[in-house]
Amino acid sequence: SYYGTKIEDLYESIYVRNLTDGKLYSVSKLDPQDDYFSGNYDRTAGLTTEIDKHTKRTPLNPSPYATNSSASIINKGANTYELIKDVSQNAWVQIYIGAGWGTPDSEFSNFKLNFADGSSLTLEQAVENGYIDPLVVIASGGSYMNHMWANSLDIKSGGSSGISSYAHEYIYFKPRQKSILKSLSLTANCTFSLEHDGISIMELTGVDLTFGL
């Protein structure tokens, strides 16, 4: 699959293709009159709903997990998450970083993909060097505007999400076969709630994505 030559800050249209029957499902704006659904957030919310309908989801994130969820714990400082299996060929990866259950004033930065050949790359670097396809979907959300990581797009270059309370983040990308993705790493300003919050990494098979401008 081929989507473009670089990461865009806004994809005007995103679609989910069910690879089983070849049907294309559009992801449209949830509420055109609501600023809360501006930018990429509305498309990612709809994208997640459509993917859940048509995909096989395989967990990749390692233990230890939060007490009441399957999310891996995020500790204050540097964190690395070794994948428990290699990503299948042509599969997408969905990363969910959640602080929505009980983590105020959280921030993460220095988000990187670590490959078997020793490369440790930001999302932009991974695109530029051919490790992942040039379609990356990033969105932060929450129950209210002030519960979003407002600078979340900055993570594509290793920057900070900004500080927010009770936020969550989705990241989608598709690895290529240049080198096997072995782990993910990030730095957090605090330990996320140990009851529910943390990072979930899923392999998605049975769907593909495309976009239009």
C-alpha cells in the first residue's frame, strides 16, 4: 500500500477498507458544528469504531499490566515496551495511550519506534527512512477540551504531548518489511494510574486504510 510521501497534519478524508470483502467504509465528521471534533480527532474516533467492526486485534504490549486493564504500566521517566510477538506482514499497529481513568497532569514525549537493526526512530524518521508507510494517524481525545493532549501531533517528531488531565491518545501506523519492529519507547512526566491507565499496543489485521485530500 502507498499513501503519500510524508505525514500530513490533516487528512481531509480517511477510509477503512475491509480486506475480507473489499468494501470501503468512509469515516466522516461526527458533528460538523462542534469544535471538539475538529482536526483529526473526529476521524480517528470514527476510524476506531469502523476498525473494531472489521478487524482481528492481537495484543502486542508486555506485562506488567494495570490492575484492572490489559494496558502496560507507564512509569515516570523512560519506558520501553518490548513487543510480545513480531508484527504480521501487512498488519497495522494501533497504540492507545490512556490517562483517562485517573491520571491528572500527565505528559509524554520522546516517542520512538525501535527496530531489529538497531534503529530508534521518531514516527517522522521512520517514514522518511522507509520503516513504516507514510500514513500515520494521531489523535488525542477526552470528555472535555481541557482533557486532551493539545500538542499531541508534536509526538511525531519526538516532541511533547503537552500536559493534560485524563486524556487519551490513538496512534495508527503500518510497518514495512525493512526491519522488524521490536519495541516502543516513551518518556512520561509521572506514573500513570496503576488501576486502569497505561499503553495498549495492538496488531490489526483484516483492514487497510486510505485517505483523500
